[in-house]
Amino acid sequence: MPTSHQIAVSATGLRKSYGDKTVLDGIDLRIPAGSVFALLGPNGAGKTTVVKILSTLVSAGGGQAHVAGHDIAADPQAVRSAIGVTGQFSAVDGLITGEENMLLMADLHHLPKPEGRRIAADLLERFDLSEAAKKPASTYSGGMKRRLDIAMTLVGNPRIIFLDEPTTGLDPRSRHTMWQIIRELVADGVTVFLTTQYLEEADELADRVAVLNDGKIAAEGTPEELKRRVPGGHVRLRFTDPAAYHRAATALNEATRDDEALALQIPSAGSQRELRSLLDWLDSAGVEADELTVHTPDLDDVFFALTGGPATVPHQPKENVR
């Protein structure tokens, strides 16, 4: 497996404009081999443009980038030989079977016929597609097509894979299956460059996350590092007894009151010590809250703080009832 000091993807000052619209305005990236890097951003932020540039599908308007040690401008063919790309829209041909899609990819990689058949069979089995291998791909579910898409990407044994919003439109079960596939790839030493609108997905999978906004990287770090940058953690107590609510509100003077809902919001990092202290106080005061929920800053909060609002991202649940 690659060591952590090896860099799979690097970019310095990457720029791209279409006409007078600047899409990328000086992007710097440094992605260790054998890791998952997630690029987040609102619709139209330029995530797909970054993938297209790094995978040599379009040229940059400025800056430099190296993928698998190769300069994307000077040696694009070497880059293409080292990577796999799964775009937002499936590359699967629905008119032929899953197996034929795989064998077509093997031919495109100039693999000998026996080797191509062996690799196709192995990947179809790995992605739980063996039973459907002889059926037209048009009959596959969305999750099956996505799995076939990634299986096709792996025919050439790439060490770096670009996954551009790979789970968009999938049901929760298919999404979790895709997450497991991605984890297995990384366990094998593959580097995954992931773009996604699902913040939970980045939180689950990514070693490092960058938020792209207005053509620039607004923030980068591990998910935990990014969460620590955003204030707003709190405990919410809800009461059904007005008297208990008013006793608690009087004593907890730092709490924000919601008299209509009979709820108090108390600033908190959500640590075990803080929660124990609050529960001990409620017990000693003889005050019983009907519901206690803990909110700790998550990637939704980071995203909204850096990009200006939640309008472009699917709703993600934030609170856990204790």
C-alpha cells in the first residue's frame, strides 16, 4: 500500500474560465495516495470542471497539476493510463449486456482476450453482478448501473479514481453499498477523488475535505478539523410542564428561550462531561426535561457557513435524540 507521504494528485494555481465567467480562480490541491479526498460545493461551483481538468478531459486555463506523478499538460496519455473516471452520468451502454460492457472496456484497454474475460468475470462477481451479467444493462436498477459503471472503470486497474457525484439519485441502500465499495478500493491502496453534494457521504468516507465556492477553495482539512471551525453546538431541552420549563429557564440564564415550544437551547460542545453536568443539575433541581437533543457542528454547518446557505444541498438530519 502507498505510504502517506506519496502524493497522488497535486495542483497549484489551477484556473479555468468560459468566456468572461471564471469557474476556477486559483485552486491548490495536495492529495496523499491511498486516501479519499472529497470536494464539496454548491451546484455550479466548478467541482466537475476540476475533475475534467485533472482527468485531462479539458485543458486548464492556468496553473499546473500532476496526477500519478505525471504533468497533465505535458503527458496527458500517462495520466489517462493511471486513472479511472466515473462521471455524473453513467457510461453504461444499455443496449448490450453487463458482461459485454465489461469486455468492451477490456478491448479498449488492449487486454488479451483471456485476460479481459478473467478480469471482467472477477469484477462482475466483486460487484455482485454475476447473475445479471448476461442481461441487457437497460434492465438494471440505478444502483446496479452505478456498480457496473465503477466496475468498468476498474478494468484497467487504475490507482487513482475520480468519482463525480457517484451516488446522486441512488436510494439509501444503494448509496451505502457504494460507500462500502469505495472503502474496499481505498483498502487496496487506490486513491479516490470524490465530488458529492451529500455532506453525510463526505463525512463517512473522506480523509480530507475541501469546500469549493466562487472558484476558490474556501476551506480544507479533515472533517473533524472543519467542524471545529464552526460554532453553534448546543443542547436543546424541551418541556411539557410550563412550571418546570420556567424553573429551568430561570436557573440556566445562558440558555436561549423558546417560550412557545417550552424549549431551551444551551451552548455546548456536546462533550460527555458537559452533558453529565447538565443532567446532574436537572436531577438536583428536581427538574425533568421531556426531551434532550444534542447538536454538534457537522459538515452541513461548515458548508452553509462557507457558501452562504442551505438552498443547494439536500437536507441532512443534524440532531440525535438522547
